[in-house]
Amino acid sequence: MAYSLEKMRARKMRENGMSIRDISQELKINKSTVSYWCRNIELSERQRKNLILKQRKAGLRALLLATEKKKIHRTKETKILKKEGEEMVGKLSPRDLFCVGLGLYCGEGYKSGNEEVGFTNSDVRIIRFMKKWFEKIYGIKKEDFIFRVSLNISHKKREKEVMKFWIDSLNVFENQFSKTSFIKTEKKKIYKDGKKYYGTLRMKVRKGTKLRRKIMGSVGEVLSS
């Protein structure tokens, strides 16, 4: 008797437009059994469209939920890996500072042409590190640095803002900066966040010929090892 009642309920629910899956979950009966009971029930066009729409919404919710779970997992993993990376560095010794700075100079420092000592980069953190490197390792004084900003011409109106950013970030003086170099392009370059664009900074050391030779000696020794 109970079995017949469940079958009647299942058929009634199906006639009202419910999906086989929802009926199965509602009555806690196997999907194949529900499907067999309701095999000869024809849904109206409207009912079929409603089921399709419901399935699509359910699929979208599942996708959004899965995406959110992945995002949460990625955020946690990123924090863990960042922490591990920080712990691997620890406190830099003078030799550590020398080696890291030398590696950066190998990549972005002046190595050919005249015998000037210079370094160019757009990342203020790297510029700050290299300024510290010159000061700590080679005893370069604050006033012996010369700077020049290279800025896309489409940001010419932001020149004062950009100059202030570098002056404040490096704790140096305006008179240490030579005339800004504007990069001309046929089309205005588009930056993801224009307000965070501060161009590229060239940092040179006054009368750096002897220093250049010393640095290049270290570079040569590293590259030949």
C-alpha cells in the first residue's frame, strides 16, 4: 500500500512539472524507479522549458560555487607559499646583500658603452634596493646619485606627480633629477591602471668609472664561474 502511495505521489509531482531528480530526492527513492513510474507522463512545452531553465540556473550556481572554492583555495595557498618564501630569505647578511645586488646589476645595470655606473628599472622596490646596495656595499653618498625619469608622452600632464613619487620614495632631492625623457609613440600606450604608472627610473652614480670597473670585475668573476 505504501509503495503504491509513493508511486502516486511521484506521478503527481511529475505531472506538476518536477524533474525526475527532484522527485527522487524528495521521496528518497532511486531515480531509475521514479523514471519507470513516470515513463508514460508527457510534460507540456512550458513544463519542459521550466525544467531546462532550472537546470541551467543550477549549473550556473554550481559553477560559481566551484569557482569561489578554487579562489579561496588559491588565496590560502598563495599566503602559505609567500610565508614559506619569506622564511627562506631570513635576515640578509652584508654578503647576501652584495650577491643579490650584483645579480640585479647583471640584469639591469650598465655593462657596455661608456664607463658609467647606472641602473634602470620601473619597480620602485628594486630601485630602492639598488640605492641601498650602492650605499651599503660601496659607500656611495646620497648626493652622488643622479636620476632621470622616462615617461610615456601620454602621461606628460602627470610629470610633477611622477617626479614627486620618485623623490618621496627614494628620499632624495629634486635637483638630483635631470630633465624628464618623454617616450613618443604613434598611439597612446594604454596601461591597466594609469594612475599607478610612474615610468622608468634611471639611477646613475657621479664619477663612477672606478666603481664601474670594480663592479664589472665582480660580474665577470660570477659569469665565468
